Amino acid sequence: MNCDFCDEINNIETIYNKIYGGKSRVVCSTEHFIVFPCMGQLREGHLLIISKKHINAIGLLDVLAMEELRRLLFAIVGYFKNEYGKELLCFEHGALSDDGSYGGCGIFHMHLHLLPIIYDEFLGILNYVKNQDTNAVNQVRDLTDTRQYAQSSKTYIFLSCIGESKPGESYVVTNENNYFASQYMRKAICDVIGKTNWDWRKISYPEPEFIRTLEKSFTYFSSTSKKL
């Protein structure tokens, strides 16, 4: 099995290293997770949370790791409010196998996308997903509800908007074909925010947004006193 994230964790050269060199992009590390800027920034501030251990999706995490992920997620809510004055959009392609037989995904290793957003943009993204005839969109409590979909072998998309001043609004999207195309949510978000270059694999140069995100988030998480 070839996994870009596992290779990066184990200091094996990846696409990231070919573009940015040998410097680590990790801005925060906890017992089970790593946070770093996403290549192919949808906008400045775009981060990923990935699992240190190779696992396919959030819905496959154990209870302790799931709780740690929730704490980390809310720490980043505070960061986005402090740095960008925006709420947090997060999404995950819940692909359940390394071969993509239960759903499309760019890298079959658990990764949760996070980016600063305003609520009206979130509503536009949600409507984009709802308007696809083969999709079913179900409101859920939070990311812990992904577990029931994983247990029933349903590939899913987790989509949520979280702010400091109001409860999070979370959804799980399934598809009647039990499959989503690779980078489906990146395309949806770009359609709403007016960005054209959604394919991160076509990035072949250092992105200014990536560099700013790396610098700002590294500074924030290096100086914060919050326990993650």
C-alpha cells in the first residue's frame, strides 16, 4: 500500500517535499493526530488534521481518539476566529478502504479539511451538495455520528460549520451509488467561493497562501497555552 501521508510521517519523499523541500509542515501534534497546511489551498488558513496511524476515515476511530479530535477541532475554531474573524468549515471524504471500493478520495488516509469561512458560504456549499440528485443529506450532532455510517459500510462526506458563538451545524452526505468522486468537496467549495484551481495534485510550485498559512498557524500553536 502506498500512502502519501504515511510516507510524509516516516520522512519518505512525497509531492510536498519535491515542492517545499525537507522542512516539516507540522504546526501541531497531539497523541493521535497531526495538523498541517493543505497543499492546494482553497483559501489562506486551509489546514488538515490527519491521523498518525493509518486509518481510512473518522468513522473508524476509537472513542478516545474521537474525543481528542473534537478537542483539537475546537482549538482550531478559536484560531480561525482570532486570526481570520471567521467560522470553521470542516469536511471529510469518508472512504473506508485503501482501494477506493467504498468511495473516492485523493489519499486513503483519514484527513479532515479545515478552512475559515462565513456562514453564507457554508449555506451555498450545503445547497450545492443537496442539489445533486443522487445525494442524501442528513443533519447529525457532530463528527461522532460518522461511526454509524462506517459500521454499515457506507462511504460518506462529513460537512460542518462551527463557530465560537453558536452550536455547530453538521451533516453527513451519502450517495445512492455509495461512491463520491475524488476531490468532490474541493470542487463544490470552489464553485461557491469562485476559485478555479481545485485540483491539489496539479500544484507544482510553492503557494503563497500555503506559506502564509504555515507561518501563521505555526506561530499560533507554538504560543498558545491551550491544552490539546
